[in-house]
Amino acid sequence: MVFNSIEYLIFLPLVVLLYYLIPHRYRWFMLLAASCLFYMWFVPKYILILLVTIVIDYSAGLLMERDADSPKKKKTWMVISVVSTLSVLFVFKYLGFVNDNFVKLCQSLGLNVRTSVNLILPIGLSFHTFQSMSYVIEVYRGHQKAERHFGYYALYVMFFPQLVTGPIERPGNLLRQLHEEKRFDGHNLVRGLRLILFGFFIKMVVADNLGACVDAVYEHPEQYNAWSVWLAMVFYSFQIYGDFFGYSTIALGSALLMGYEISDNFRSPYLSKNIGEFWHRWHISLSTWFRDYVYIPMGGSRVKFGRWAYNIMVVFVLSGLWHGANWTFLLWGFAHGLLHILEKVLYKAAGTAEDGRHRFRWCFQLLGMARTFLLVTLFWVFFRATDIGHIKTIFTAAFTQFGEGQPLAVDPKLWAFLALFIVSDFVLKDRRFDRWCDHVPVVLRWLLYAVLVFCTIVFSSVNNFPFIYFQF
């Protein structure tokens, strides 16, 4: 089941209504059943894979707590759990990639090897794998008590608003809330509906309409002039942001209808002045996951520069690999890591990253935003391209076809939708839409609701684009 579907518009109100009608002690079961139905709407049999990881990590938590006085045993259970969970992820997401490259390597050496692996990647596998691992690691570190109620733990992993594309929740936030008795709160209901409406507009009006233009150019970049290719690259930057931000916003709103506060995943990332700030604002739940469970344990920034640079590259390459089993994603992660290191070197050479006393500070901030957006846009080509050859074709067209090729036809209304989205990013920045609305005059607020509803109903893309991050 996807958020932008009639089924979800029926499913969500029914779940919320049942949630407040039944006693607290039965709510976990209702939510777990609803989450199972939500997930099984895609491919029913893949819930068995999810069940395997849930059983492994739930058992590991109990065993680690039982053997808390034996560090060796405790670590053994943690390692078994993490390795088992990652093995499931490897088989379904990376085994085909490894096999294909092994076959190519053998053939280049003159060996006649022909094997194939054709497994469909379960939706959201990377997300709930990392969410399960965060629980196991937190229990191992002693920051989280092992959950003894299997139903509550299963619900923590399968909570339907953020099950398939995050945000990746920590047990200290979501698992704790699942145990709390939530009472109906009219303000939470209003805030949740605001977020859902805003998310629908961003996804269905902005991202999906941009997607039609992006797909046209990326499918045949050699047919378009350079300006159109550049325009498609910029459009993709806003498409992937709007697509993922829209999903996350609907997820926040859906959870809030029942009183659950899940993590913000975006804070106006394209207003960042450098790549480091970008990753503090983009896909925050994944960035902080790698920070807490990979970067800091490796030494973080408390080491010499060479080791720090190595830590950064490991984190960014792993982040690229997390997004997909393709060399393009590895290049994307490597490019971001390299840029982050180069910025650190340049800032160190300059003595400071930003001179707060400069009278033209705002001008340098705008230049920093423009530079960061340009570089991130170029890197998105690695992310969007199907393979290395496709990357070469796109950049060749972008830098050589200035006097040849057809122009990209863009509906004038799309410029208005994109402008509204960009303006909203500047207006909101570090604030969330639902909270910002609390301080807007009533007349203006309802006028905005009307505009968002009208646009979502009338101007939603005729193509029902799947959420981009479903593939991860």
C-alpha cells in the first residue's frame, strides 16, 4: 500500500478511528495487524523475511540482557544478531550485484562462468534492517532495556507510517511511545492533517510532475540540448527531495494522528552552505545512524586528519552502498565523501569556515548555498543514472550539446509549483509545516489549505510515480 492511493485514504482513517475506540491494552495488536496488512499489500510472502529479522533481534536483546554480566557472551549475541540481519540484507539486495561482477571478472579472464541471481528486493528492507540493528546495538550498549513483549517489539519494527521508507527510528523514541497510553488530542489531529496535506502536495504535485520531465531527458539524453539536460538535472534535485520529503511528511502526519511523534528527516537541505551542513539536513535519520554506529566507533573526529578522512570515506561509501547495489551509488557516496574532506582542507587553510563579522556575510552564505546546490545536483546524476555508461552520456550531453538537440517542453504551471515549493523551504527552514501554521493568521492559513487541496486534486501528475526510496 502506498500513501498516494485511494486504499491508504480509506485505511488510515479506519486505523485511527479503531485506535481511539479500543482500550490501550489492545492497541498494540490492532496497530501490528494494520502494519502487517499495510506491508503485505505489496508482496505478502515477504512479511516472512521481516518476521525472521524480528525474531532474531528480539531474541538477541533478551539474551544480551540475560548475559549482561558476561561481556564476551553479550558481545557474541550482538554479533550473531547483526551478522544474521545483515546477511538477509546481503542476500536480497547485494548478492545479485556481487554475482554479476564476479561473472564479468571471470569472463574477462577467459573463464566461461554463467550464473545468475534473480531475487526481488523486499520493499523497505534497508530501512527496517537498520531500525532493528539500532535496537540491538542500543541494548548491547546498555542504553536500552530489552523489550520483553514480542508484540511491542514487532510493532516497533513494523509501525506502518515509517515502515517502508523511514525515518529510521531509534528505540528510545518510538518504542517508548508505543508503550504510552495516548489520549485523543484535537491539536494533534489538526497538525497531522496539515502534514499529510502538505506531503501530498509536495509528492503528487511537485515531485511527480517534475518526474515526467526528468524521465524524458534521462531516458534519451542524447536527443536533448545541453540546456535541457541541465534543467533535467536541476529538476531531479527537486524531484528526489520532494518525493522523499513528501513521503516523510505524510509519515509524520499519519503517526501524529495517533499521538506519536516520529523524527524529522529533512530540514531544508538545499539551504546548506556546505556539504557537511547538507548531510545534517538531508535524510537525518540515516546520517545520524551512520554517525552513531559507524563514524564515532571508528574514532570520529577525535583522531589525526588522515584517520578522520578515512572514517569519512568509509561512512560515505557505505551510505552509497546502502542506497543500492550498483557502482553508480558507490560513486555517489565517494563523491560526497571526497567533497566533504576537500571542504575541511580548504576551511582549515582559510583559518575559518565562515567569518561571522564580515559585513557581507549574507552574500557569502548565498554563494555557499548556490555552490552546494550545484555540486549536489551534479552528484545526483550518479544517483539517478542506471550505470557508468549512462553517467557518461548525460555529462557528455550536458557539456557538449549546446547547439544541437531538442528543447525540453515544460508546462508553465510546473514553474509555479516549483517556485511555491522553493519559497516554502525558505519560509520554513528549521521549522515544521504543522508548527509554522500555528503562528499564521486564521484567514491566511485556511487560504493556504484551500490552495494545497485544490492543487493536489486538480494538478496531481497523471503518472502515478512510485516513491523513489521504495527501492532502498
